[in-house]
Amino acid sequence: METMTAIVTADFRSSRHTIEEVRKPSLAGRLYRWARRAAADRNLRDQLAHMDDAMLRDIGIAPDEFYRVRARERFTPRAWRAAHGA
């Protein structure tokens, strides 16, 4: 069951008021998107796990983190965190 929310907007240039209905995603839609994101995340970890050591070094993964990639762990490499100021 979808929930409807009404949004009233005002355009002050033409003094028109409009009402738009915004649909909130259903539970099934949210679960489907969550499952798709999870599958894409697994695919990415599988692709990284199959890369050779030189390719992993090229994308910024330190040699002591290779075991985490091979184990298909979900993590952010130190070099990436440092580059983004986290």
C-alpha cells in the first residue's frame, strides 16, 4: 500500500499555486532496491578478490590489506580514507 503526501508549492511570479502528489515507495520496492544494492556490492567484492596484487596496489590498496580483499570483506582501504579526509 502506497502512502500519498500532498505538497503545495507557490510560484510567486505568476501567483499560481499547485498541488503535487508524491508517492512514497512501497515496502516491496524498498526491499527490491536493497537487494539490488547488496548484489552489486557482492559483485564488486568478487571482482576485487579476483584482481592480481599489482592491480590492487594500483588502485590504492596496501599489501597488508590484500587478505581482506581476498576474504571479500567490506572495508575502506586506509589510502582511500586518508585521501577523503576521513
